[in-house]
Amino acid sequence: MVERLIASGYLRSQRVIDAMLTVPRHLFVPEELASQAYSDEPLPIARGQTVSAPHMVAIMCEALEVESSHRVLEVGAGSGYHACVVSLLAAEVYSIEREAELAELARRNISRAGCCGRVEVVTGDGTLGYPEKAPYHRIYVTAGAPEIPQPLVEQLAPGGKLLIPVGSRLGQELLLVEKLESGELRTQKIIDCVFVPLIGRHGWKS
Ligand code: SAM
């Protein structure tokens, strides 16, 4: 899987390559789908949700340029796979998931994969961020939003970066928002994408 992601140009930096080589994706998918765990596709987990395709995890990790001193917020824990990969790049990861059943699944998976010391999974509406541990050097959202939730911008540290899919329910643009030291925001499009909807106070209503 990793060799194919390198050959396709999705994986470039050694730190991200090492992190994706380390985390066993088959521990994050239902047992009956374990044989498909290393193909480059999203897979169903539970509650109608999916673990993102490996190339999307690679694109997001490369775009975020996470450093080993960083505190990171993930919105949308799902299976816990993406948070586990990022935990190998960062100092600490907080992941907020609106579905209690998925938050529990993510905790179990993360623990089985041995990343539990560096990731805390919280149940709640991630469109509100997680002010308890703010500010964050990096924030990324793994569900598609109608617009950028203001609380996430507020909880981003100066110099920090936010990665979020923004658009309609059918398709989005993955946006990288940089908060300059002055507080000004600079936004760049990374790629077109399709994510499940971000549901919450500052997301879709249902
Ligand atoms: N990162 C995940 C992984 O590695 O398995 C994949 C996440 S899945 C594509 C998107 C997740 O976002 C779903 O688990 C969904 O329940 C969650 N979600 C949607 N709206 C949310 C919200 N407002 N707050 C937190 N999580 C939310």
C-alpha cells in the first residue's frame, strides 16, 4: 500500500511514510474486510461511516506538515486510523467524534494498535472544536462542511494550519487555511474530494 502511495506521488516525506508503514490498517476495519485493508479505498466501519482511503490520509498528512512538538485536533475519529497515523508525527492528538459508538470503537482500535498514549478520543460536536486543549498547531476535519466552522479558526494557534473539506454534500474542496502570526487567514485549495457530511452546530443540520 505504502509503495503504491509513494509511486503515485501521494506520499513524499519520510516521516509520513514511516508513520503509515507503522500503523496496521487491518486493525481499524471490520474483521470481514481485513483482506481489503491495504487496498486504496474507503471502507465501511459502523453507523454508516467509513475509514478514509489511504491516499486521502497521505494527502492530508503531507499537506498539514505536522511537527513532533505539535498539538493536533482531529474532527471525526471514525475508526481511529488517521489519528493513530498523525499521533506518530505529533506530540499529542485530540480527536472528537459525534457518534459515541464510533468514539468507543476508535479508542479500542487505537489501543490495539499501541498508539493510545498519544491520542485522546472525546465524544462531542467537533464543529465546536475542543476548547479544553486549545490552541492547536494543526486542526484537520475528516468530514465535509458547508463552510469553515468559526470555533476551529478561533482555536487555531497563530502560525497554525487547518485542513478541511468545504462544499456541498456531494463534493467538496479540501482547503488548507493558514493563520498568520497577524491573525490574517490565507487559504489554498489542495484537491477536490468527497467526504461524509460534517453534522453539527456549525456544519450540516442532519
Ligand atoms: N478519520 C477517520 C478514520 O480514520 O477512520 C474517518 C472519519 S469518517 C470519514 C468521518 C467521521 O466524522 C465519522 O466518524 C462521523 O461520525 C464524524 N463526524 C461527522 N460530523 C461530526 C462532528 N460534528 N463532530 C465530530 N465528528 C463528526
